[in-house]
Amino acid sequence: MLHVFDMDGTLLPGTSATRQMAKVLGHAPDIDALERDFAAGRIDTRQFARSMFRLWGPMDPGQVRVAFDASPKMRRIREVAADIRARGHRSAVITMSPLCFADYFRELGFDEVHGSVFPHSPEADIDIGVILRPDDKPLLTSAMCVRHGIGPNRVVAYGDSLSDRYLFEVAPVSVAVNGDAHVRSLASVGYVGRDLWEAYELALSWSTLPKPAMPLSAADGLAPSRSTRGGPVPARSTVAPA
């Protein structure tokens, strides 16, 4: 089985990589304006990328690392990735945000990470061929299935917003994690909360796999969460570009 996770708004609840990098690299108001334009459909991911590169230029790895470490993340990401691997299955992150940020999720146990690639030189132009779009998500997922011999009926998708729609339309099982109206109606199940393990359990309840054992690091007294099966889930996240 292949578990495919969106990053912005999903693994990073209520925020995005670009918002977090803006806190370190600067130009936060400009990034907020770009994200609003993207969410409203006034610009696409490639226009977003070009504008972002004009603001920041090549991104310093040290500053990106600081932004990643400071970013709010779902609880128990590492435990979910470990359980997926223990079953002999695979996990992946696909995001249209910068790969230089997303790639740090490998340290939390994900097998593959796919994201947009930006130039390393301020004189270089954006290569639109390596800036991901929403419809790249199912294409990349299909390619991973072929590479690893996973049937297309053995895919679970996790996402929160419009950029996940194309993948949700083809994934046999999908989880709207703090999802907005664009994905709630498409999802197999919805989850609202900050604990990825709980969303993962809901995904497995829709498959033929046994329920995972509670990870040893799980703590009592987690913040309340809600889930629904086939019903509406309140919107919590509208970050972009995802």
C-alpha cells in the first residue's frame, strides 16, 4: 500500500512552508498576498513560484532548516511513518511548495518526498517543468505505484484543500485532514484535529489492513478531535499552495 500525504495544511496544520519561510526570510505580507491570490484562483502554482523567487532568490539551506524546525506539525508523524514501513508499505509527501523545505520530512520517516525545485543562482530563471501543479499529484502517485509494484487500488491519500482534489478523485481511500469544501465531499473520511495517528487509523478502517497498535510514545490527554464518515467536516485550513 502507498500512503500519499500533502504537506501544507495537512502535515503543517493551519500553515504552509512558504508562510513559515517568510518568517525567516522576510516578505511575509507579500507571501500572504500571493497565497490569497492562489487560493482565489487568480494565479497558478507557476506564477506563485516566479513571484516567490523574485522576492527571495536562491533559498539559503540554513534558513530553510530553521523555518522547518520552527514549523507547527501534526503530532505523531514519525509514528505513522514507522508503522507504514513496518507493514512493508510505502509513504510519500507530494507538495507544490519548495522541495528544499519538504525534503526534511524524510528525517521523520517518509520514503519519498516530491516538491517544486527552485534555481540555485539568482541569475537563473524558473524552470516551469519542475514546478509542480495539482494535477501532478496523481501522476507522481501512479509512477510510484509502477516503480514499487503497488496496485492503483492500494493508495491512500491525505490532504486538505483544492490542490488535493485531483488525487482524491482517483485514490480509492482518501482522508480530508482539516479539509476545506474542495475535498470534504470527495473524501472517504474526514478528520479534524492535530494528531496524524488518528487520521491514519481512520484511513486503515477503510482498507483491509488490521488496525495499528498504539505507538509507545502516544501520550494521554491529547487535544480533542473529530472525525466523520461520509459527512461534512468543518473547514480549518485554506493555506496554499499545498
